[in-house]
Amino acid sequence: MTNRLYDALMGPHAQSDRVLLTEAEGCVTTYADMHRLSGRLANLLAAKGVRPGDRVAAQVEKSVPALALYLASLRSGAVFLPLNPAYTAAELAYFAGDAEPALVVCDPTRLESTQAITGAAQVLTLGTEGKGSLMDAAADQPETQTPVARAGGDLAAILYTSGTTGRSKGAMLSHDNLLSNAQVLVREWRVTADDVLLHALPIFHTHGLFVAVNTVMLAGGSMIWLPRFDAAQVAALLPRATVMMGVPTFYTRLLDRPDFTRETAAGMRLFVSGSAPLLADTHRAFQARTGHRILERYGMTETNMNTSNPHDGERRPGTVGLPLPGVELRIMGEGGPVPDGGIGMIEVRGPNVFQGYWRMPEKTAEELRPDGWFITGDLGARDGDGYVTIVGRGKDLVISGGFNVYPKEVELLIDELPGVLESAVIGVPHPDLGEAVVAVVARRPGTEPDPQEILEALSGRLARFKQPRRVIVVDELPRNTMGKVQKAALRAGHAGLFAGG
């Protein structure tokens, strides 16, 4: 038996001098380099007692060794658990307590707090320049390592995604979940060994790690590896690339630059957008500026990619395209499937759909039907040609700058604050972020909560992308006859809040 995912990604290129990635300053890592580095790290994981099925958590900035740690976890048969570096200590405590990782890798500046939080887990460090106790310890390990046998159904990763209750859920993704999706994307997006991906996404997220990295590696392509998105840097590097994957914010910021021209993008083959809705206006403005039609697709943490506008056919602004090969999609109403054009809940089924939520059998049963259909929580419609449009989110999810923000998690913290009777967190259209987080707070009688004090109280308890951009204090929240807060009314009432930028 082979190691299903690692052997597919690296096996054909393990001894190759083909360039896997080039960093901004010019440092080059070949496939063979990455194979050797991930071998050292895999041997280190074994020396630290990490066994197949154990979780390896990483709350680190994007770097070449951070990518090698992901591959080393696959080689070891471990389950990789990437965590956003912006998560606070309180958030990390929950993930560590729930997933019980055998090893945690964190930034050197967080060593003491991470050790205190994670209890029995071993903690190593990895800094932004790839230095720390992880790499120091790996230096003494041999480069050769035989990947641990893993079948398609074995877990490869757990990615946490919050629910409307505020409690984060660990989506369990198998080797075949990830591999099947990468194989489809290679074919559908025509990715080859000649492609160079401009990689400016984070790698703690499905988009940057599984959609981008897995797809490029499976095709034997290469990447320009940027620590983060910087519009000026991306515009300067585009002539060296053929493909770019980004969130809508990337494209709006590029369009704001006069040096982003048709000539800049002349050598590009494909621009892909996801993780948040791409405005049809942005799609049209991008085509007018560059001649390129952005390819928008639709995916989730639990499923990776479900739909995509076609590479060769019509890419329709405002839609997320057609179901990918092997992925079934249906639009469901209360009485069953809705006709074309009707709005309902999107459900998907296929080899990309996750294995369930970690240690949450009840939640899994609620959202993953026995026959394999996953209830996405997204409302959508499908036209007569099969193109899917996302029209809303049944769970009031806010997507700000490509990151998911779950209102209940923020509301629970706001509701604890002095003078707050209750709160409603909503997403409001924002020209740069797509949606901005806004908190509407109902005051307790006789009090006057200070919006600035509320923002300051949240700053140390939530990752920056979850923190409200604005707090609005009101006498009471609007409710329907059943007593449910009418968030749609709040969104409509504040839709122009950021119209001026």
C-alpha cells in the first residue's frame, strides 16, 4: 500500500530538479529539495512520538518549512491541522482541547503561551524566516524516509470551521477527498507542468493549501511563493506567472493600481477567484482592463471545490459555474428539489465531500445525509444551462476578505459586555473586503454602551478579521412574529454604510 496523497503529489517528482517554488527574493526550492526537507521533518515527527492518525497542529506564518511540515505530516500518516496565525490564545485553547494534537508548532513569540494552553502536547517553534526549534531539531534527522502507508479513506487533515452556535467544527478530510478534487481541477483548469502559479494566499486555508498547492504539485508545476498579498508586488511579478488564484479583494486592489495593465497580464493564462462572492462589476471591470475573464468557482472547507465556471466555455459574471465532474449538486426546498431558477438550499455529493465533523456525530448527522448528500447551508439557484448562483447563506455567514466569520461567535462575546442587552452581527457590502463585519447592539435600559469600548474589548479575544469594523447602538433589534431577529432587515438597512469606501 502507498501513501495515497503524498505519493500522488510528490512521487513522480521526488528526485526531480524541477523548480517547485521561488520566493520573492529569488530563493529556489526544487521538488527534490522539498522531498528531502519533508523527509527530515517526517523523521522528526516520528522521533517525537507522532504516530499515524495523530494530529499535528501548526499555527505559523507562511514559509517554505511550513509547507514542508504539511507534506511531512502526510508522509508520517499524521492528520495535519493548520490554524490561522491570527487566532487568539482563547481560540487556540479550544482547538487544542478538541483535536488533542500530539505536536503543536507555533511562532517563537508564542512559545510560552502555547505551552501553557496545549497541556500535554509537545510544542516546537517555526518563525517567519523558517527558523526555530522545529528546523533546529530536523537538522539532525536523516533525509530518507519511507512514507507511511495510507489508504484513500484515511484522514489527511482537519480544518476547523465554525457553526452558527459559535462552537467550531473540525471538518475531517481524507486523502481521497483532497486527491480527487486536485485531480479534477488539474483537468478542468488545464494545469500543466509548464504553469507558474503566483501564490499569495495563506496556507492555513483550503484555498491556499489544497486548491492551490495540491493542484500545482499534482501537475508538476511551480509557484512564486509570496508570504502575503501585496498588490504592488503581485503586479510586478505577474509577467513571470501564468496562473493566479485569489479572493475578490485581490482583484479589486489590483484594479485600483494604474500599473496593473493589459500588458502586465499579457502572459497570464488564468485568473481564478473564490472564497467569497465576486461582484459582477468586478468581473466586467477586470475583463475591460486586462482582456481576461476571471474564473469564479465555489467551494467549502468541508468539500473543497464543488463548481467552477468553465476554462474554455462561457464564464458568466455573478455565477460560480457548473458542478465539477464527479460532483452532484441539487437545489432543495422544503418539499424536495426546486425547479431551475428557483432558490433553495444547495446540497452536494461526491468524492470531495468530507468524512464528517471531528467528535461531533450529532452535528455530522444534521448536515451529512446517510446517502452522502451534504447540506451546505448556502442558498442558491441553478439556471437552465446548469450554472449555479449563490444568493445567500442560510447560516448568516459573513465572508470578509475571503475569511469566514460566524456571527454567533462574535455575538456571544459582545453580549457579555456591560450595557449590552443583545447583539446581532451582520455582513455589510464593502468595496474592498466584499463584506465588512458590523455589530448592531441593543442597549440595556438606562445605559449607553460606547462603540469604541466594545471594539477595544474584542481586540484581544478575536482574530482581526472577525472583529467588527463598526458598532451601531440601537434601542432594540428588529424581530419577526416568531421572535427571531431579522438580520435581513438589518443588512438592508445598513447596506450603504461603507458605500463611500
